[in-house]
Amino acid sequence: MLVSATKNSIDGVPEREAGRLRIYLRMLWRDKLAFVSAIFVLLAVLSALLAPVLFERPATTMNLMMRNAAPFQFDKDWMFILGGDTLGRSVLARILVAARNTLLVAGVAVFASLIVGSLLGLVAGLRGGWLSTVIMRSADVLMSFPSLLLAVIVLYAFSPGLVSVVAVLAITRLPVYIRTVRAEVLEIRERVFVTSARVMGAGFGWIITRHILPVVTPTIITIATLEFAFVMLTEASLSFLGLGIQPPEVSWGLMVAEGRNYLASAWWIAFWPGLAIMLTTTSLNLLSNWLRIATDPRQRWRLEMEKK
């Protein structure tokens, strides 16, 4: 009997998780803008994963007969449906391949700043004292400089490249997570369930993993989604200025920079990658708004309520 009860409790965990996933998917479907945004972001991620393997050749092979080829020429190769660039390379293929570097830089930078910033925020909120003061004053110093300006200065002083861009963007975005997590922890640690766990002898690690992180995580995920869009725009700005991704690598910001001198004669070289940046950042902002509502029990009813 005990074995049967234990088996049911173990088997119930994935069932509860699957049920929770179905609830979130249902809420996502009811918010049509968020649903379309999620589909677009998924397509961008799939492009970043598969395009370098499938479209590397048309993205790098020069075809002077297709130099500055206009878009929507249906009698030409379908890879040139969005036109050709100044060296006769497919703009569509380059956009798909460039998604890898653009999303990789933003993803790694956001993940690194999320992990380090959240840990520092937890320490500052739970420990207090001189350690909290040092962490928060360091965050204030970083926030006193505009992140784009600080990135330009650092990358101008050092050699620009993929690793340098990721490191600079991750460091400049640390204060956002530090201050947010610390503010959340200062409020949560005074709640009854945390005080009860401390009185019952729960350790520091147990309180963090079982009582604080589950409450803080939705806020962190929402902020990370917004930060992903912001970091993408920052990377595009740095690449446009020549301080980000360097040729022969390609990113959406670098493609816009390559086409800026041809706006009068071949506008599509800069327009399509710029449109990709705009659609991706807009989709991420809409998703972050949906996440904020879906993870807040006080506002979730807006998405759970059946539409008449």
C-alpha cells in the first residue's frame, strides 16, 4: 500500500507539470499577439540553429550577376526573393545565417548577467551588512554610465569581437538583476513562511531553493525577456558602429551597416535585416508582457477567463 502511494505521488509530478504546461499554452493561445510573437521567436531560434548548416553556401558565395538584385523577382532563384547584396550574395540567406550570431550574443550575455546578477542580489538581500553595501554601490557605479556608451568605450579600447561583445554586454546589465532580486528578497524574507522555515531550523540553502527562488523566478524570467530585446538592440548598434561582430562573421546589425551606403540605390540590403531586428524585439516585448501577467496570480485571471 505504501509502495502504491509512493508510486502515485511520483507519477503525479510529471502529470502536474504537464497540466501546468497545458494551462500556460491555453493562456498563450488566448492572447493572440503573444501567440504570434512566440511563433516568430521560435522561428528565429530555429533559424539560428539550422540556417548555418542549410544556407551557409548561398550566404557566402558571390554571384556578380545578382549584384544588388532587386527583391521579388520571381523568375530568379528563390534564395534571392529578398534581393542580393553588393557582392551578389542572397540577402535572405544572410539574414537567416546572421540570426545565429545575433541571438547567440544576446542569449549568452543575458544568461550570464542573469546568473551572476541574481546570485549577487540574493547575497545582498539575505546577508546584508558590508557585503551588501559593496555589491549595491558597485551596481550603482555601473548604472551611472549608459550601458551603450560604456560598451563603446571598452570595445574601442580593446579589440572588438564576439567574446568581447558578450562580456561587455553581460557586465553592463548586471545592475538590473542585482537591484531587482535584492528588492524582491528583502520583501520575501519577512514573510511568514520564510520566518516559519527559519524557526524550524531550515538551512540557508533550503530557504533559498524552496522558499525564495520559486517566488523570485517569474520576475527574473520576465526581466530576462525584456533584457534579451534590449541587448539585441545594443549589439546591433555596436555592430553598426563597427565595434561589434566583425567580418567575415555576420549579424543583423552588421548587415544594416553594410547597406547604409546603398539606401538610395539598393534599400533592401539594410531594410530586411532592420525589419528582422524590429520584429524580433517587438515579439520579445509582447512576450514579456504576457509572461508578467501569466506568472502573476493576481492578474492571471485575464488570460484564464473564457472569451465569450
